[in-house]
Amino acid sequence: MSQERAAPLEELRGWPEATCRRELPSVLPRLLSMYQHSENWIEHVEILKIMVEMFLPHMNHLTLEQTFFSQVLPKTVKLFDDMMCELTSQARGLSSQNLEIQNTLRNILQTMVQVVGALTGCVQHVCATQESIILQSIHSLPSSVLHVIRSTFEHCKNSEAVYSGRFHLVSDLLQALFKEAYSLQKQLMELLDVVCMDSLVDENDDVLNMVVVIHSLLDICSVISSMDQAFHANTWKFIIKQSLKHQSALRSQLKHEAVVTSLCEDILSSFHSCLQLAEQMAQSDVQDNADYRLFQKTLKLCRFFANSLLHYTKEFLPFLSDSCCTLHQLYLQIHSKFPPSLYAASISKAQQEEIAGAFLATLDPLVSQLLTFQPFAQAVLDNKLDLPCELQLPQCLLLVLVMDKLPSQPEDLQTLWCTEGQVPEAAARRSLLEAVFHSFQQCSGELSLPVHLQGVQSKGHAKGAVTLYQHVCVHLCAFIASFHPSLFPELDAALLNAVLSANMITSLLAMDAWCFLARYGTAELCAYHVTLVAHLIKACPGECRQLVHLSLLLKRLFFFMAPSQQVEFIQKFPPKEAENLPVWQCISFQALSADLRRQAVCEVATVGTAQCRKWLGSSCTLGELGSLKAVLSALLAVCDSAGETLDTGQQTAIMEAGSQLWAFLNVKQVIGQPCVQQTFSLLLPLMGFFIQTLDPPLISQVVALQTAVLKSGPPDHVRLAVLDFVSSLGKLFIPQGFQDKILPSLSCILTSLLADRNWLLEQHALEAFTRFAEGTNHEEIVPQCLSSEETRNKVVSFLEKTGFIDETEAAKVERVKQEKDIFWEPFADMTAEAAKGSSSEPYAKRARHEVPLEEEYRSALQEAAGALQATESLLRKAPAPAWLLTEMETLQERIEKIKRCVLQGET
């Protein structure tokens, strides 16, 4: 500092208070000029301290902004930034040997502490004013102070990296600087707590000033979050308080998305810290009270942040459109780290209950608030929502929670959630029920484990753990029970789409819900749904998974029909008409009353056998055997569910039809033609039902054909049909004259199926073998089937229920997580067209691959060759009908025509 300037400054320091007050008008301009033109940091600070300590107390508080703050603070902020820049730059050369740099850095830090102290003096002076403080009259002060505070905290936070291993050389001064900034912020928040906005001042300027203050404090929160939990929480408390205090003025100006995002980040950060502490305590053998106190303190912080978010969303909900995705993700992220999630931290039951009661409980009212907000519904139900594996269960649980809350809401809110997006400018979204089913099918790992959740408390019974399937099913049914009548079309559509889903477990959930609706609703509603499903079954173009699902649904729903409704159903779909057999093949005749059962059984048996005889007596080829699929399925349904109702004549007619159809089958046809495979797979259980009355020669033919078919590697469904038939032979005593033909083949069949590597076939083979072994009189077959040590061990393990993989719960969870990552549900994203395209394929459970034209030609010729072979076989058994020669000549003409086309194509 120059001697010329130092002398006047020293003289001013000796002035009494009265002199300072009297000379203020003449001295202040000179000091301001010196301050603006000084280039020495120490002189800057000295002048600043004199102005703040000696002259500021005598200034008019109404004109502080114009006379002092606006002229001093910008220069002060620049001074502080310059010192901070120099400090950071010089810190790289700091070492215990380099005393010059060490002294330089310490001098800079001491000067910065004095600057922060001077700013504290400014704030304290304004706070000491007894009169009302208008923000506009001090607007430079908060923004300048907050800039200095943030810069200080950032430097302290990064000090380990800035000073590297020499931090200890300046740690005392850094600590002093932090404490000064800490104190300054506390003083500033006390000041801002009492300021008000002047209605006479330009409202926009005043509002913008407060917005700047709040967002500056928000930036400071992001810096201090990992430095001081209590201070961090107090800063947030102040932000929320000021936002609510000036809500009417700030609501349209605040950057709500930034506030919500920052608050959500802090919630997640504190929650993760809480889980880490709980996990450490669970892994530790020694209970440390200090760890538990820290856990409780962190949990309390979680709750504080959650309550802050709750208050903020309540007051500013209409302005949070852009924050709904963030809030949605917050819910998912929290629940992904907490049981029952597969990705949850390993914490004790006691800590789970503490966290759930103190923190997670606050998320429930948050969802209640957001429930009424259309953008939140859009975010949750967005049909382009692509969630990672760990967030799929939380999404499902959130949707269940929404279902629980909606019944108490007005109809328009239920309509918002339960219908697809109708807002043109909004992205496409699912209805709530569609979203529940979609989300449910993504939880394959949680369903297979299965994870358990807290059950619903019933009268007189405590809550028990239930599987995820049970949890969703119970809450879904409760939601359906409260469904508003105007939304029933959406309910019907959602249930039907889910039943037709490629995901079997999702389809079963929809069926369970539909059955609940049938029982809960009126008899008319049940009858309507049964009729609807029956029409859909008749409309199915061929064998497909949708038909399998609809058939199972119809069978279950039919049990809930009132007797009078069953009579009407029989009138609408008379079983005596062949076109209705696709419907009756799906129905259990046990669901009918005794009189109706006798009538329906008689009519199905009569029309079924008539259709078989019609086919046998016509000129139909094996390629048209598929037309008998529904006929044979209906006859099988009669035998399975009402076989005792069949009289002797009907049983004989069915057996004869089956025997005559069997005569048409051979190995090549069964292996090469899907329609013949279907007939083969239906005839086997049909014959198995009449096994006690079948002629031994026919049984011998059946077993021989089965043996030959198995050697050719048939599809799985054919092998399953063989298993069912073989197990039924355990009840039969085979006559001595046929044992040499049947028993060796039978042993060969069982041995082959027991050795199958397909886990599903292996399980069925073990069950079928057990039934056969328990019931057969031909015990010598049993050891023949167990000649292989591997097969023998497999059967022993099955009977003793041993041999299971010894897997810990943690290992099982890890395996399921890996499987979930690898085996993403293959049909989850199947488009409607893909599903439709595969619906008429004979292999309903296999994805259809396009085959080249050459393969299509080859397939067509194989079918034609098969038909000719069948004709030759018939000629050996009986004389040809009169019309056969004419038809053969017509076929010959078509063959010649095709040959000419081929030749023309080659030329």
C-alpha cells in the first residue's frame, strides 16, 4: 500500500463514531474511488473493512443499494475470484521446502477470510436494521454473497485434489475460510427470512432477484451435500420455506425442474448412504452403537428430504410437468434397492422395517398427489418406456399402488388412468390395466424365484407373505371390483389382450382376473363373456397359441354359468352341429347339470363319430385330416370329463372310428405331415381311455407304430402323447400271445423317453414311468427300462425327491438375475402383425421362419407323394370306387400341365 494512501486510512481508523457519521458524505465518495482504482489486494481489503466497519452503520438503509452495495460488491466479487484463481494456480507448486509459495498461499487465504468477514459485516448490519427490509433495496448483496460462498465451498470441497499431499500446510486457514463462509450463509439466510418484496417496485425485477437467490442456494446444496449433512439439510429447508413463502409471486418464474431434480438426487444419495450403513451393520458380527446412530441420522435425513419434496410438489404441482419423469424414476430407483427387489441391498429385517416406516411411507402420499396430474400418468404409462431389468418390479408395484388408490378418486381421474392417451400432442400411452399386464410379464425373474411381498390383512388374520403373482392378482381383482361401469369396454379389451398374450404367465393372470369378474359380476355378464369367447374360438383360423389360451379361459368360465344360462348357450351353440365342435372341445362337461350333460355328451358323441365316418367314406386325403382335429378333440373332451355318461353304443362307435382312423397312419406320414401328427396325438389319449376294451392286435399295432415314430425323432407334443398312452398301459394285462410283440416295444419306448434331454419331457417321462411301474402286472419291464445307470439314478432321485441342486438363496437370486438379463422375454415385444402372422401356423409354440421357394416346392411334392402312397395302401385293403379312375385321369392332366410350365420356364 502506498504511503500517500496508507496515512489517510490510518487516520480514518482513529475517528470516533460521531466523526464518521458527520464526515460520511465527503469521505465515502473518496473511499469508493480508492476502492475502485486500487490494484493491491491488501489495500482493497483494508478499504473495504473501513467502509463496512466505520461508515456502513451510518448509511440510510433505504439507499444502501445505490450508495454502497451496487458500487462495492461487484468489485469485491471480482477481487475474490482473482484471489481464488491465483490460489488454485499457485497450489500446484506448494511444498514444505518452498516457503515462498507457502507464505504466498497463506497470505491469500488470510486475505480471503477477511473479505468473507467484511461481507458478513454487511449482512449483519442489514439484519440489525429495525425497519422492514425490501429485497430490491439490497438486491446486490444476496447475489454477491452467495457467489463468494459457493466459490469458497467448492474450493474447500476440492482441496484434497487442489493441494494434493500438501493439504496439511494450509488446512488451518482453509478451515477458517470454510467457517467464515458457513457463518456468512447462516447470517444471509436469517436476513432473507425477514426481507419482503415491495409491491411498488417493478414486480418482475423483485421476483427475479428472489429466483436468483433460490437457485444460487440450490447450486450451493449440490456442493455441500457431501460436506456437512446438517448444513445441507438447513439450506434445503430454507429453499423450500422461501419458495412456499413467496409462492404466488415465484410460481411461474422458478425453475421447478431444477429444484425437483436436485432434491431427488439428494434423496437418492442419502438413501444409498442409509442402505450402505444398514448393509455394513448386517455384515458386522459386532453391534456398534455409533454405526446405528449414524444410520438413524441418515435415515432422518432421508425422511426430511422426502417430506420437503412432498411439500414442494403439493404447492407447485401444476408447474411440474417437466419433472414427472424424474419423480417416476425416483420411485423406481428407491424400490429397486429395497426388498423384495432382486437388486436390493442385504440388510436386516429390523432395518428394513425402520426404513419402510420412516422413509418409504412418505412416498405413498407423494404418489397420491401425483395421481391427479395428467403428465405423471403420461410418464408412468408411456408405451415407449424402456426400463432396465432392475426397475421392472418397481414399475409393477407402482402400478399396483395406483390401482389401490384409484377407486376412491372421481370418475374423470379413473378415466384418465384407465383409457389410452387421448391428448393429440401427448405421446402414445397404455391404459393402466394394459400397463399392469405389460409390466407384470417383464418380471419373469421375480415370478420364477418367486419374490414375496406383504399380503393383505384379512379379518382376524395377520398379514402373511405372498408371491408376486398373488400380490398382483389380489390387487387387480380388488380394482376390477371397483371398476366404473363406463370403463367396462376398456376392462374387456385389456383382459382379452392379456389372455391372448404370448406370455403364458400373463395370460394366466388375466384368466384369473376374468374368472373373478365372472363370479363377482352378474350371471348375464358371465354369459356374455362366455359367448364372446366362444365366438372368438370359432373365428380362430387354425391351431395357434391364442386358441389354446381362449380354450382354457372358456373351460374355466363355463363353470361359473348359471343353469339357465347354460341352456341358452346350448341353444346358441348346439353340440349336434359339427361347426360348433371347436367350441365344445374346450368345455368340461362336468360343468353342466346332469340332464344337460347327458344331452350334450350324446350329441357330441353322435356328431363326432358321424364326422369320422363321413371322412372315412369320402375321397378326402390325408392332407385333409386336419378337418377332424376339432372332432377328435371334442370326443376326447367327452371321454375326459364325462366318460361315465357314454352308453355302450356310443363307446363302441368312438372306438371303431378311432380304430379305422388309426389304420390310415404310418411312420412316414406321422413324421412328415403336421396334420397327421395332430391326429396321431389325439388318437393316442382317446384309445388310452378305452384301453381295457381295445383288441390286443390293435394295441400291438399302436405300440409298434409308436416305437417306429420315436426312432424318427418326432416333435415334443407327439412324444408327450406317447407318454400318456404308455402310462395307461400300466392298468392293462396283456394276453400271453401278444406279450412277445408288445412288451419289448414297450420297454424300448420307456427307455427312449426316460433318456430324453428335454427337461419337460424328462419330467413327464418320470411321472409316466412311475404310474406304469406302480400299476403294471408285467413287472419284468421295469428293470429293462433301467438298464442305464444314468436312467436308474434319475428315477431313484425322482422317487426319493433327491438330487436337487444345493443352492443358497443368494446364489439363486444371482442366477435368476443373470437369466433375466440373458433371456429377455422373447415374445414381450411381439407386434400385432407378428402375432397374427404366426396364428395359423401348425407349430403354434415355435417362431415361424420364412422358407425359400425351393423348400416350399419340396414340401408340396412330399405331400402329393404321401397322398399317392395312401391311395396305394387303400387299394391293397379294398376295391377302388368307380369314380377313382376319373379322378386319377384329372390329376394326370394337371401333372402334365405343370410339367409344360416347368419346361417353358427353363427355356
